[in-house]
Amino acid sequence: MAKRLSRADLKGKVQTVLGTIDPAKLGSTLMHEHVLWDLRKGEARLKNDLGPEITLKNHYDIWYGTEYSPRNAQLDDVAIAIEEVALMKEAGGSTLVELTCGGLRPDPKGLADVSLGTGVNIVMGCGYYVEEYQDPKNHQRSVDSFAKEMIDQVQTGAWETEIRSGMIGEIGCQTPWTALERKVMEGAIVAQQETGAAVNVHPGRDPDQPQEGADFLVAHGADIERVVYSHIDRTIFDSGRMLKLADTGCTLEFDLFGRETSLYTASDIDMPNDALRVQHIRMLIDNGHLSRIVISHDICQQIRLKTFGGHGYGHIFTRVVPLMRRRGFTEAEIQAILVDNPRRLLTFA
């Protein structure tokens, strides 16, 4: 059994799947990715249905949602993962945060293999995704039960391994927010208080749900300055709501870079492209919130990997950073978003 690390053991360090490191070694960091996971649900998961192979002929049909391919929602090939993450490193990335959590079939040992095979730091999440993906038995559990599990995942080892998580999340919420998801969130707050880890939240697909969640977190004693709200770019589209959320002290994560089409099959919205994401980030900076911004791709489908014709984990470094420079971002601003802000959040308090 792995040695249990105390909060004092972790304070001032970053915890990767290969152990703790000096925060100065993080470098440029993607704050929300999936490298190994299974987002299939229902019959596809129960029967291990993979559906059609992904080819050049059906890639766009799968992307547009007119052809269903369950395998698209599964990332389980360690060799491909090593190749893809290595390409990110070649593009300029040093660290990624892998937020595959309960219900999504996390693979800590696979992540350790990817980190060893690439030299990229991987910080693993913990906790539970939205109710639909959770074991029905979780309805019978208490807040303290969830809190203890997440504390153990950070301090001892996660998912029946001795590999420890370095962040709590992504904690799943939806609209309307369910009682079970609120219970998991309360457990995450307790785990944050006990361990000093930051929390990442997956908000429901409603523009007011992130604020509802942030208010809940503050009311229940969370350190809101160590909370990251994911998927802002598919959730909030107006400056007023973005600024109000940033004013709480939480970090806003624009993590769908690389999605250049307005189509978003999960809900009826017009998805912004990378140029609009950069405009929203500029607005937040101009209103004093540079320290409240992180970015990523949230790669969760095979068609977004370069192996299958997608943009890959290196997209931000090869295309978005040059775009930001063309739009007048300073090197200090880019450094804050890719290095300084992630380092602050991933360093245990």
C-alpha cells in the first residue's frame, strides 16, 4: 500500500502521475484534456459496441453528428496516446491536466505509461462526472463518503492504484443540477479543504449554471480562488455573465480550442470559433482578469486526434498562440495564461 501523503507533504508541490515535482518544472500547461477514457454510454458501453471505423470518408459525418460512431467517444490506445502527446511536446507543451474521473473509466497506469513515454508531465483528476455516468449505488452515499474517496485519491492513490491525483475534478454538473451532483460537489469542497488541491468543475449547459455553482461553492466554504470553471466557451456567451463569474475569484477555462464549427451536437447553441474565444479572453484581460484565465482543447473524441485527421493536443501552441500574437497579446499575457495561472492552481496550497 502506498504511503499516505499529508497536506504538509504536498504543500508547495505539484502532483503528477509519476510523483510530486517542483512547480517551476511545469512549463506551458494545458488545463483540461482527456488522454484515456470512455465516454460511451448505454447499450454501446454495455455491449462494447464500437460502430464503424473512422475514415476520411466518414470523418465529417461523424463530426457533424449525421453518423454515429461509438468508438469516437473512446480513447483507450496507449500507443496512440503516446504518439499524440509527444506531438504536443514537440509543439511546445510541457504539461497537461487529464480530468478523466469517475464514470469515465480512468486509467492511471496508462497515463503513467504515457508520461514515461513522452516526458510530458500529466496531472490526473479525481471525483465524479455527471449523474448519468455514475454508479446508481452512489445515490445512497453520503457527502463524507465522497469526500473521503477524493481525499484518498489525492493522498494515497486513485482507482485501485498507487498513482495519486493532483487535482479534484472534473466534477460533473448539469442543468437542472441534480441532488447527487450537489452531494459530490460538497464532497469535493471538503476534499479541497483537507488536501489543498484545486477543483475543476464541469458546468451544466445553461449560461447561469456556472454562477449558481460558484455561489454554492462560496456558501459551502470552498476556496473559490482555487476553483476552475470548465467549458466557458460552450456555456457563457455574453461579457456580463463572464465578468460576474470572474468577479467571484474563480478561474474561467476556455477549453474547446480547435472546434472551428458553430455546430455543437450536445445542445442547441452556436459554438464560437477560436477567434471569438480569443476575443472573449481579451475582454476579460481588459477588465482586470488576466490571472483568472486558462485554456485547453478538452480532447474527448478520436476525430480530434491527429491520428484520425484532427487538430491534436499541439493546436494551441502551433496555431492559437500565433493568433494571439497577431491580435496584440503580449508575451507576458501569454505566459500568464499558459504558465503562471496553471502553476498557481496546480501547486498545492
